[in-house]
Amino acid sequence: MKKAILSLFAITAIISLVALRPSTTAPKSGQDAREDSLIADRAKFVKQIKEAIAGKEKLPAEQVFKNIKIFKGRPAEQLLGIMENGWSKSLGVSCGHCHNTNDFASEEKGDHAIAGQMVTMVGKINDELLATMPAYATKDRKPRLGCSTCHRGEAHPGRPNRR
Ligand code: HEC
Ligand code: HEC
């Protein structure tokens, strides 16, 4: 009798495992699929550019690229890291949101200029407002914000349905 109950348990355990499986192999949700295609698209462009600048990754960005104002003095590979894992990811977009992907030096897209202005805004908030906030900013506590603080994966924070 005891044995029968045990094997019943074993059978229900197996059935529930089988029943759980489809959820792990089920097709990805629209959101996940979109995220995957963004990741692949960014990686494709970064790979192309890395091949084109091979051997110059550690040089200052302005010696490697054509139109550098913000990242002067930063290694070229760091600029690419920020583009891929910082800005693009924070905004939930790929490179083409801010760039003509046939000419990355071009500023023809409006978001290229906005990104530059956002950098200035973030700098002002961090250095002039947060860093001097009485009783909050101390030598052990340096409150800072970055692109993701607001954007959190959306180009239009607070208005997620706009693209
Ligand atoms: C939110 C807007 C934005 C996104 C998204 C973005 N970029 Fe940029 N990118 C810029 C801005 C602004 C600059 C200029 C930086 C400077 O002035 O130092 C730049 C500069 C560059 C440059 C230097 C071009 C040159 O010749 O001067 C490269 C290369 C580049 N980005 C690649 C990428 C890649 C690859 C991606 C995607 C993984 C990407 N960017 C995503 C805004 C963006
Ligand atoms: C204090 C909050 C805040 C921070 C921090 C912030 N942004 Fe924004 N950003 C906004 C708001 C608000 C908008 C306007 C969204 C809208 O139009 O609905 C915006 C819009 C943008 C846009 C235009 C999006 C589009 O498709 O029209 C770009 C590009 C952008 N931000 C880049 C950046 C980058 C890069 C950083 C980090 C250097 C950054 N932002 C940091 C609040 C912020």
C-alpha cells in the first residue's frame, strides 16, 4: 500500500514536471523577442566597427573616430561599450535611433543632438544639484543619476507607448 502511494507521488511529480515544461520552451513574449533583436542589432554594428578600428581600441576616441566632442580622451573601445551597454540599453533602442548607420560620424538624426544635451543635463544635475544637496551629499554618500535612472529601457520615459 505504502509503495503504491509512493509511486503515485512519483507519477504526479513526473506529470507536473512535464506540465511545467512548455512554459520554459514556449515562444518568447513580444517584449522579449524585441529585446533579443535589439541586442543582436547592436552587437552587429559594434562588431563591424571593432573590425574597422582593430588595433586602435585603446587610443583616445578622437584619434580613432571622426566627430568626437563628448568622449574626448576616453579610449575608443569605452565609447563603443557606452553606446552598446549604456545609452542604447537605457533607451531600449538600437544604434539607428541616433545614427545613420552607414555614417556613424553624421549628426543628421535629431536624437544625436538630444543625447549630447542629455549628457549636459545629467552633468548639471549631478555636479551642481545632487553633489551640493545639503545633508544628503556627504563625503561617504555621492548621489548620482545616469541615463537609466529616468529612461529605464524607454526612449520616452513616462510615455512608454511613444516610439
Ligand atoms: C542615444 C543616442 C545614441 C545611441 C543609441 C548610439 N549612439 Fe553612438 N553616438 C551618439 C553621440 C551623441 C555620439 C557623439 C559622441 C561624442 O561627441 O563624443 C556618438 C558617437 C558614436 C561613434 C563615433 C562616430 C565618429 O566617427 O565620430 C560611433 C562609432 C558610435 N557612436 C557608434 C554607436 C553604436 C555602434 C551604437 C549602437 C550600439 C550607438 N552608437 C548608439 C549617440 C548615440
Ligand atoms: C532626469 C531624467 C532624465 C535623464 C537622467 C536622462 N533623460 Fe533622456 N529624456 C528624458 C525625458 C523626460 C525625455 C523626453 C521623453 C518624451 O519625449 O516623452 C528624454 C528624451 C531623450 C531622448 C529623445 C528620445 C526620442 O526618441 O525622442 C534621447 C535621445 C535621450 N533622452 C537620451 C538620454 C541620454 C543619452 C541620457 C544619459 C546621458 C539621458 N537621456 C538621461 C529624461 C531624462
